Amino acid sequence: MDHFLYRDGVMHAEDVSLTDMVAQVGTPFYCYSTATLTRHFQLFDDALAGMPHLVCYAMKAASNQAILKTLGDLGAGMDVVSGGELARATAAGIPGDRIVFSGVGKTHEEIHAALSLGIRQFNVESEPELRAISEIASSLDARAAVAIRVNPDVDAKTHAKIATGKSENKFGIPIARARDVYAEAAAMPGLDVIGIDVHIGSQLTQLDPFEAAYKKVAELTEVLRADGHDIRRLDLGGGLGIPYSQGNEAPPLPKDYGALIKRTVGHLGCEIEIEPGRLIVGNAGILVSRVIYVKSGQDRDFLILDAAMNDLIRPSMYDAYHDIVPVIQPAVGAERSAYDVVGPVCESGDTFAKARQLTALHEGDLVAFRSAGAYGAVMSSEYNTRPLIPEVLVHGSEFAVVRARPSFDDIINRDTIPYWL
Ligand SMILES: *Cc1c(COP(=O)(O)O)cnc(C)c1O
């Protein structure tokens, strides 16, 4: 469920008409709904009720500070994967004790910064990383709380580029080697080994892979406890999928996911962390764009938009499907025809949809890409010297531009010409 609905024939974001927003912001832009963000965070928080837990939003999905602050004010923690995200979360007011640092390649500078902030936990992915964290923590007279990410060798049954839990993926340590690695970690002076971490992939549309992975984590918890480790926290990762097309897809609900967690690891008495990204923000965001031209090709019509692959790369990168809907509600029963929906970038890969059945659209019409909140703005670039597009946050009948559109000068002036030219 989201808060982007037609009202009086015009799509609204909560109580704000998109045409009003366009008049002020111009196109293209991303628009997020506070009510949807709140609702989705609450669904996860409620799903884990009765167990000590922290929902750590995986901020790589959408990292605007206004989104982080909205979620932080509800009590969310953050899962960060870089020094930049750590700085951003901190700037948005997220306290260190609610920040979990994940990722396979944390640099020494990033580890140092995280320890200085007193973060909640490092999710560690290799033995060299354990050694680095221990050494840096010791040099600061600190002990770093660590969970070790295990790779359970489970098929997440998702797109290959976003599956992370098979042994051929670069993530985590093989679960079969976990006992040895935990023993090594326990002997390192700068570490407090508190838990186990697992994350098997993104956009999972079934619960079975989670179940298989969490059962392995539960077994490992008992084994490690028997070895003398005080395992008291389990980080179960993110990855729950969302419906990208209305009607025919129904990924599992957070409450069923929560029940699965209780069933598989609830008896262990551990504090539970989860790291959802996409499900919190995916359907809380849309991309609004304008039709520049409708071009008749030999055997098809092209809808050429002012948004492009640099603004939303998911269709070209992951063959992702996004519903594309007109901002002005079409008449009931209006005829549809097939369009290839494309952007202006000089690559054939700059295609959002092929042979998409849409009601008639004309130059100047507005369209919205639904479910564009996750892995949209954060993956955008300035390819073709196209400015990063604005982000807008709606709150009831109010909205604010939370990232402004840069000018060409802002972009061009970042280059410097060396003295010999
Ligand atoms: C990407 C990622 C997530 C979030 O995945 P979603 O599919 O957006 O929920 C959580 N944890 C880790 C370690 C990740 O890399």
C-alpha cells in the first residue's frame, strides 16, 4: 500500500497534487511519501514485537537525510556500507549506538571513523578485516562489537546481480569455516564478538530462502555457544521484496517474515536486528517525468521522456519493471497502445520499457514511475552532464525539496583546468 493515488482526476502524493508540485519543482524529480515510509517502518517494527530488536534501515536504498531523519525519529537504526553513509547518517542525527557498519571492503580510515563514533556493531566479512578492526580498536583503547557475516550458501532466487548468499558470491565467510573464524576472533584483543550476521540478497519474493538461512544461523548459534562464545545478537539482514507491478505479484508480508524469524531463531533469546531497505522506501517513492516527444518509428511508437537511465538505472541494469502511469487520470476504458518508453541519453540501453501498453500520451504530458523510491536516486549519475534530479518529501498537505536541482555551473565548476592548458 502506498500514498500515491488519483484524486479528482490528478495523481496526488498524500494530499499534494503532482501537477502543483511540478509547477514548483520542474521535471524530472523523485517524490517520497512520509506516510508510506512511516507505515513500512512500523510494519517491520510491529512484526518483531515481543522480541528485543532494532530495525536498521539499509540506507543505501535511499539516503537523503530527510528520509533518514524521518525514520530515525521513529526509532530506526541504520545499516551503513561506507564512510560516506556513516557521515550522512550522523549528519541526519542518527546516534552511533544505532549504527551498524556492513560491507566487504571497509578501509582503515572508515573503521577508525566508526570506532570514534562508538557505533553499535561492525558486520565483519573476512579474517583480514577482523585483524584490522582489532588493531585499530586496540590503538584507540576500545573494543569493537562485531558480528561475523556468514555465507550460508543459500539460493535467494532473485536477480543474479543482487544475490549475495551463495558460496560463489564475495560476501561473508563460508558457514562451514565459522567455528575456526570465531575462535580466531575471540582471541583478538580489540574485539567483542557479540553475534552472527547474514544477508542473502535483495528483492526476495519467497520466504523459503530466508527460512533456510535462518535455520543455519540458529544451528550455528548453538554450536558457537557450546564453543564458549557469548552470542547475544543476530543480524538477519534485509532483502524482503516488494511488488513492482500492481496486481499480479504478492511478495511475503513483513508480519509473515517476522513470524518466520520468531519460529526459526526466537528460542535463542538473542536481540534481533534486521536491515530492510527496499521494502521501506521502494513503494514510498515515485519518479515524475514529462513526455518530450512522441516519435513514430517503423513498427512502434517511442515515448521520449525527460528522465533517463542516469536518473533511474534499474531497468537497464537489472531488467527491472516499473509501472508507468499518467499523472492525469485517463478516462475509464480509454484505449491503450504499445509504446517503447525511453530517455534522451545516447545509448539504446536508455530504455525504461518496451511495448508497454499505455493510454494515449502526448508531448508535455506527465507520467510517474511507481515503486522508484529504492535504488533510484542513490544510483543516479550525471552521465551526459544531466544534473542529478531533485528529491521532494511530502508530509500530508506539505512538501519540501530535500535535494535541489544543481545548476550547470554547479556541475561544470567541479572540474579544474590544469595550469598547462
Ligand atoms: C543491500 C543490503 C541490505 C538491504 O537490502 P534490501 O533488499 O534493500 O532490503 C541489507 N543488508 C545488507 C548487508 C545489504 O548489502
